[in-house]
Amino acid sequence: MQKFFLILFAFILNCNIIAQKSNDIKIYKAEDAIAGASRLELYLSDLQNKNVGIVANQTSIFNGTHLIDTLLSEGITIKKIFTPEHGFRGTADEGAVINNGIDEKTQLPIISLYGNNKKPSQEQLKDIDIIVFDLQDVGVRFYTYISTMTYVMEAAAENNIPIIVLDRPNPNGFYVDGPVLEKENASFVGLHQVPVVYGLTIGEYAMMVNGELWLKDSLQCDLKVVPLGNYDRNAIYELPVKPSPNLPNWESVYLYPSLCFFEGTIVSVGRGTETPFQLYGHPLMKEEYTFTPKQSEGRKAPLLCNQVCHGELLIDYAHNYNLNKNELKLTWLINAYNQLKDNDKFFNNFLVKLTGTKTLEEQIKSGLNEEEIRKSWEPKLKEYKKIRKKYLVY
């Protein structure tokens, strides 16, 4: 009889594993998809004999060459480079002031679209005939590249300048999840009423912003999206260049939607370590695993700098992606809160900007579990998915 139950248990366990693997998420190199930037035949003619402005950074590459170098070699006239948070080389701290400058290699002027100048001005666009936008996004609402794109689209509409968005893979494009932003909580880390993980490529997102009249005064821009080739939405994409200093690998990008909520708390997500956004912790937590944040590139003053933090390393969780549910995880945030809730400053005001709602903090403080919180997201997620469906290209 004992042997029978052991066999039955093994059978049930195997069935559960098979069921969990039913999503069958794959992991690819980003190069396995054909980036919009590399499909020159679809947009090069639009740029010929035009003065071009390019929104770009260190991710704007294909076949190992930067887009700007490729276009210049094709005889395209580039007048200005516009660059987002983290700068043209992608090495600046999050939130750091990015100054205008000159690209040493091409001697082209670089205009920062971060800080006080988030949208290109009429003066900055006066000699531009067409704009090309090529940034690698990570598919998360509070990652600011989609906000930069929105403001560039808005400026393009106001100045009657066409814009071409060169599409790239969304490494978190295989699911949709999280609280939907409430309009009154809009900011540069969340402009639109979409969930944290919105399940669109940056090109599809541009189409949604334009199609839903989300630009200022319900404007629409003259938008062209150059699509990806060979793109599989049901996949994790390992990016060839880190999109920002603290997202160094696919594991950090995969965990980022869940761990970034800690940026609205007293808990470290490993900025100033070798594994940012792959762990979390605090000096007063009880876990055995420890790490110590230090000053580093992209984080000159990390939270809890030089303090030994106890917490969890989550790289193994990421490596088990085929066994995980395709969802934003609240387990770690709730765990940290339950250990540190005696600190009445556990949450800070930034959490509302990240979550897009005041409700999540209230739910956690009231003791709701993850399942109960997730259930409260369902009605707005259902509404969003109807909108999203209209703009799915792949």
C-alpha cells in the first residue's frame, strides 16, 4: 500500500510539473529576432535627402554596429542625437542629471531628454525633417523609455514631423500583469493607464499610444513602425547590451517587474552589487544570505551602502522560468514587509509612482495575501487586454 501511494504521489507531482511547463517559455538571444533597425530596406528610403534626428543610446545596435554609424555610412544626414535616461552611453545613475554634449566619434550634438527637458522643443526640432526612434525597452511601465517615446511622439505631432519607430523584442512580452495605473498617479515613471507588465513591443506600444489618442490634446503623429522579423512573443530575450547600468543580464530583466517595487521601500534590490535586481534584503531581515551594497558605476550612492544586508538571492528562481507562473510576484515584497513592518517608514512616496495606485500599500498593510491582491487587479487587466489586442502585430 505504501508503495502504491509513493507511485501515486510521483505521478501527481509529475503531472503538476507538466502542467506548470505548459507555457513552455523559451529563451533566445535578441539577435534571433530581426530587429527593426536592421531592416534597412523598409525605411532607408524614408530618410534619404532628409535631415534626421535620432533617439538612441547604447542599445541602438545591430550586427555589432551602432545604428548611427550604419546610417552615416549609407549617406544619411543626421543632424542631432536625442538620448533618454542614463545617457547616450547608458552609464549614468538612474535619476542622474544628463547634460547635453557632443558625440566624440561623430561630432554630432547630443540633446538629453531627461530631467527638465523631457520633450524636444520646437527650437531643437527646427532643422529636423524626420525622427527615428530606436531604444531597447524591457516591457515594464516604470522603465522610462516608453515615456521618452511618448514625449517625442507628442513633439513630432506638434511640429508636423514624421516619426519612425524601429521595433525591438520585448524580453518580458510573454505576459500581462500588475496593477493598472490610475490617472491621478501619472508621472514620468508611468504616463498611461496600463499595467506594470503590458505585453507589447515598443513599436506596438507606440501604435497604442497613437491609436488611443493618449498624446496631449488627443493629437496623433505621423507614425511608422518598422516591425521585427522572426519574433516569438512567447519567449525571454537575452539582450546583447544591457539596457541600463543596473539591468546587466536577462535574469535581472526577468525579475525587474517584481523587484522594482522595493525602490519604494527601505529594502535594497542590490544596486551597488554584482547582482542588481536579482536579490533583495535589509540589515534587519532574518535570511542567511547576505550582501553589501557598494558604490559602483550607475550607482554612486546605493541604498544601504556599506551595510551588510540579509535577504534572498533569486537567480535560481529566474533560472526555473519554465516552472514559474507568468506573473508579477508579490511574495518577496510581502515577506520583507512582514519582517520590517515595525518601521513605519517601510514604504515611501515613490511606491505610488511605481505601482500607479495607493491601493497596493494599503492592501499589504491590511494583511491581504498575494492571491487576494492579484484578484483585485483582474477587472482593469481585462479592460486593458481588450485595448492591447487591437495593436498586436506579432
